[in-house]
Amino acid sequence: MTPPPSASPASPATATTPAAARPAAAAGAGWFDRRGWRDVIIAAPYLWLVVFFLVPFLIVIAMSFATRTPTAPPFGFGGENPILNLQGYRRLFTDDLYIRAFLTSLLNAAVATLLCLLVGYPMALALTRVSPSRRNILLMLVVLPFWTSFLLRVYAWMGLMGTNSWFNRLLTDIWNFLVPADMALRYVPMMNTNFAVVLVMVYTYLPFMILPLYASLERLDPTLDEAAMDLGSRPAQVFRDITLPQSVPGIIAGGLLVFIPAAGELVIPTLVGNAGQPMIGRVIADEFASARDWPMASTVAVALLFLMVFPMMAYTHFQARSEERRKDAP
Amino acid sequence: MRRRSTFLFTVMAFGFAFFYVPILSMIFFSFNASRLATVWGGFSTKWYAALFRNQQVLDALVLSLKIALLSATCATILGTMAGIALARFRRFRGRVLFSGLVTAPLIMPEVITGISTLMFFILLADWVGWPGSRGFTTITLAHITFSMVFVTTVVHARMLQADAAIEEAAMDLGSRPWQVLKDITLPVISPAILSGWLLAFTISLDDVVITSFVTGPGNTTLPLLIWSKVKLGVTPDINALATLIVLTVGAGVLIAGILLQRAERRRERDMQLAYRANQ
């Protein structure tokens, strides 16, 4: 993901100088080589991202080693404070709060990802099997919730999960019908639980699972299935031996698109989650805003990044390698 | 092999019900006369009427639209530049860092982007005295940053599909770089620029987490207003506001989708006509 920070200070400046542009131009880079157009096109977004993304990001990393002080802004470096304060990282591994928050986030995100896969895979497969005209409409219906407000989609479920909503009463009736009388409930406790968090995560992130799965399933060659069927395979075998292995890149892409935002989620656990079992995003926000402990908030943020940077790097590596293999194949 | 699988289609039906039942329920209860948001008390449009008289909501909407228009436009310009740079300039110093910088914001959790940007603004104000107060400017700057990378992704993908040979041919025939950009590159990638702008606009209009960090007193965008109310529970006036937002966005996406599909069909027909004419 983010390259080593040590490379940052020099490169944006050098990228803008004509001296840096000329060797690339000599290598035949294309049509923009004259008159510094090239430099402007590279430098403007480059400088923007360095100033407004890379520098703030480096501040977080540096802040995770700072010491909390009762000043404004509430941190100290050097002087009477240690240059590198590792207290935050020590707390990360010893304080129960952080360990439990990481485990809750990991569990919620993993369950949500798995459920998205279980629901999204059949949906994506079904989408490849409808007529093209109907498929476009259905795909639009998959994407439509993605365009509407994220916050309002979470809110829509708050309306359904509340103790006296029609949905909750329906579930309560079903439950009371199925279980013996002494286990009857007045309502199903859904709000402010991890179940609610997972359910709403599946709801909001399902399109991110369906779309990459659909993209990889759509590319599959149907004649392979036919050949396997002609040779006597049953549909379940065709799925296990042909469809599933070929859709692995889609599964990985969809899985990361769901897992990464789910692990760092703040809005969903705040609105429908259990405040006694906060997820890691909530812990970062609370440390920062309520406790005004910038160094600790930054430490937790860095830890969260390292939980996710590695899967992402592994994924891009995997993707690049499988892409190469595909190109090598005749 | 288009075998019909009952299982697949059942799951798909349930999936679409899962997608739309909560939204339809919310729309239904926005016409509820009762103050209790989830118990039906008769049909009424009074929450909609109340909404249009609510100055707070209207102010928040105007602020959100202003920020979204400005940030989406800046993000589209910067993001398109980055997309062109990544697709056409194969080698420049710092390219690895650059391609890292345009993907990192996509996977960065919003909380981290929020606290890092806020710390940046506070420290900057401490060191150079700017920004003196947080609000419109800081929100817009933050929105440009996280939405420009979405534009870059869309434009970059389109640039990779487009044929660089046409641009080179125009150069060989004596066009200036500016002319090539104006007459060839931008028209070719214009659908991507348009969808990039729409994406940036929607993301800006929708953002809660990052905005909640970088905003200042008195600068409440529409999502922030909804956020502060929703935290207190479900109310019929939020149902009404949500219904208006969902229906507006839904209609916009449907119309855009139909127009795009029609344009695609026309292009296919033109290509077939051209092909037949050449035979």
C-alpha cells in the first residue's frame, strides 16, 4: 500500500523539475513531453496527495510515539518527554480494552464477510444466468443501494430492528410459534448487539461482494460446464471442480472489499452496536475525541492499519501473479 | 448451458428482498401520522410539510450541495490529471509512491483519515496560523482528497482501454499537446470523467465520518445533521427526509442508467451500420 515514508520528502520536488522529466521523454513516453505539460499534470495531483494525505498519515505514525500532555495540542515530543514513547504500544498488548476491541472487530468483520460470500455468490451466479436485458436491470438494482446514502441504509435497519417494529414482531411471533411456551419472548433483542452490527454490515457491503464475483463469473466459458456435463458430471461437481476454482480472484477481491471497511467501521457499531463491546473504529474515535489522547488514538490506528495492510499487500501480490500466469497461458 | 437452478433464483429473490424491504418500510412509515416511528397511526404527509419549513434542514442541504459541487469539480480535475499521468507517463521519478498515494486513500479506514486530517489541520493552524477556524474550507479540502482517488481509478481504467496510437498520430500530424488533450484525449475519456464527477459528488454528499472530524462549530452538513438525529433513534421526520433523499438519488441513477444504456445501443447500431457500409 503506502511505500516507505523515507522516499517521500525528495520525490515530489524532483518529479516536477524538467531534469527529471527529460530522461523519460527520451525513452518515448508519449505525446505530452513538450512545454512542461507533463510536469504540471503529474505535479498537481502529486503535491495535493502528499500535502493532504501523506503528511497527515505521517503525523499519525509520529504521533503514535508521542507522549500525552495536558497542553494544547495534547502531546509532547522530546524535552522532558521521551523521543520515542513506546508506552502506547505496550498498552495495546496489555490493556484488555484494546485486545477485546480488536477481537470484536475481527470477528464481526469476518462473519460479515463470510455471510456476504454465502449470499452474494449465489446471487452473482444467478445474475450470469438471466437474459442480458433483464441482467442490466438487476445489476442496476444491485448498484442502486450503493449510490443512496450509507447512513440512511443503516437507519432503515434501525427502523426494522426496534423492539416494536413490524419486523421485530413478525420475528417474535415466528420464534414464539416454534419454541415451547416457557422460552417465549416479548420481542427479539436485536438492537445494540453484535448480531445487529453483522446484519447491517452484510446489508451495506453486499454489493461490494456481488460485483467482483459477478465480474469474474461472467468471464467463465460456459462450454467448459457443458463439456463436464457431457462427460457425466453432476451440477454440484461442475460447480466444485470448474466454477468455484475459476472464481477465486473474485472471491478474494470481494472478500477484501467487504472485510477492510467492515473491520474499521465506525457508523454501524455506533448506531446499532453494543456500546459495552466497542469495535476498533469506535475506540479510535473515543480515544481521540472524548479522552483527547492523540498518541493512543494514533497507536490504535497504526495497529489497525497493520492488521489490514498485510492482507491488502498479499492480495495485490496474488492478483499480479495470477494475472501474469493468465497472460503466459496460451 | 443456461440451466435453471431454483436454488440460485430463490437466493437471488431473497437477496433483492433483503436489499429493498428495509428501504420500502422506511418510505412507508414516512407517511405515518403517528409520532411513534414504527407503529402505524394512519396516512399523513405532515412530516414532509414540516421538513420544508425546517430551516436547519434546508441550510444543511445547501451547505452539503455547495461542498459537494466544489469538491467534486476540484477532485475531478486533480483525479483526471492523476489518471492521465498514471496511464500515459510510464516512467517518472516517484511513480511508485504516486501510485501508492492514489490507492491508499481507497482502503484507508475513514476514522483514520478523519483523525489524521484533523490533526494535520490543527497542527498547521498551530505552526502557520492557517486554517484559523474549521468549517467549509477544511471540509472541502478533505472531501477533494478522498474523492479524487475514485476519479483517478475510473479515469485510469478508461485511459488504459483507449488507444494511445490515436494521440501519437495527432502529434505526428503536427498537433500541439494542448490540442491533443482537448480534441482527442478528453473527448475519449469524457464518459469516465463524467462518472468520476458523479461518484465524487455522491461520496462528498454522503460522507459522515471524515466530515464529523474536520468540521467546526456551526457548519452542519446534511449527513451530520441526520447523524446527530439518528443517534437519538428513529423518528418520522427523518423517515420523510430519508425518503426524499433515496427517491431523488434513485431517480437520478435510474435515468443515468437508462441514458447510458441507450447511448451504448446507439453506438452499437452505428458500428454495425459503418461495418455494413464498408462491405
